[in-house]
Amino acid sequence: MDFVDVLRKRRMVRNYRPDPVPAESIERILDAARKAPSAGFSQGVSFIVVTEEGTRRAIADLAQESSYVAAGFDPWISGAPAHIVVATSEQAYHERYQEPDKLKPDGSEIEWPIPYWWVDAGAALMLVLLGAVNEGMAAGFLGVRSLPGLRELLGIPETVTPLGIVTLGFPLPDRRSGSLERGWKAQDQVVHYERWQPQRGASYGQEAHSNPVTKPEDGLPASRGDV
């Protein structure tokens, strides 16, 4: 699939056919995701693939899926035939940046104004989402904040922190999120050239914008929460 088509079709989808996800598709998706940018080539991002029905249902219970369904949504978590947990290890980055070629001149570890273990994990997460589309499937994401007990359920060590799970499968129509009514901000509201340019109207960064947002394209699968 052309890259521009992958970007156009990529949406958070939270309803899937029951068909199993081919193992070779998962392998290709994760082979791409593990090659995401990595600070110092630390490679501290890892993945857990869950396809066993009982475990998927247990994860759905952690997410209180029954409340989600009672609100009129599809059984998103339990209905996804594959889950991919994206996780990262802060320790891996500290260990890498304590190696001789990464130490400061005084022999100490660098300061971390940006926690690059999260940056790298986000890059890997996006590759999983894009990889799903490239395989003719769709994906959604549920953050770990909504999954208390995930670490214990999957035996994730204390040195590894899960971000959440990517649900993966062949898409079915799903209920659109009310948040999508907010639409996309115009490009000139979020892109600056050469230096930060003040904007008009309400916005972040103690500035304001006046341009209206644009709505997501009709006909593309979406879901509650994220686009």
C-alpha cells in the first residue's frame, strides 16, 4: 500500500471481525515497529502479543469493558482477535547512557530534559498502528491508565512499563466518538516556520487561534476518544 494511503486510512478502530489475525502479519508489523528510532540505539521498547481468548477477555475485564458496552459501544477489547502491548524500559536507557561513549566529559550520565524512552515508545506505537493498516487491517489503542493490573496479568517485570495495548483486527463499522466533532485544527494553527508565530483566537501556549477546525473525513472508520 502507498504510504499516503496508509496515512489516510489510519484511524483508531474499536470493532473487529472475529477472524484471527495472520501470524505472518503480526510478525511483519512488529519487525517494523522494533526498528523505530531509538535514542543511543538503546532499544528499550518491547512488545507482548496476546491472542489467547481467555487472556484477551481478562484484559477486557481489567478495562471494565462491560461498562463500555452498556454505554452503547461494541465489545472492543474482547472482540479484538489480537492485542499488542507496547512497553518501554527506562532502565535500558540509563544503562546505555552510562556506557563510555555516552558519558558527559565529567564521567556522569546526561541529564534527561526529555524522557526519550517515552519518545521511542511512541514512535514504535505509531509504527504498529500504521503497520496494521498496511496489512489491510485496523487498530485501536487503550492506555495503561485504563488497565490496572495489566502488569500482574502478563507478568511484566518492574523494570518495564507498559504504555497500553493496541487492539488489532479486520475492521467492522464502529460507533464514532463524540470527540471527533471537535475536528482537526487547521494546519496554520499547528505548523510554524522559522520561529513560533503568534496566532489569533483561543489556543494553547498563551496565544489564540481564530481559524475553524476541519472535520475528519466522512466514511473513514473512527471510534471514541482518539482519532
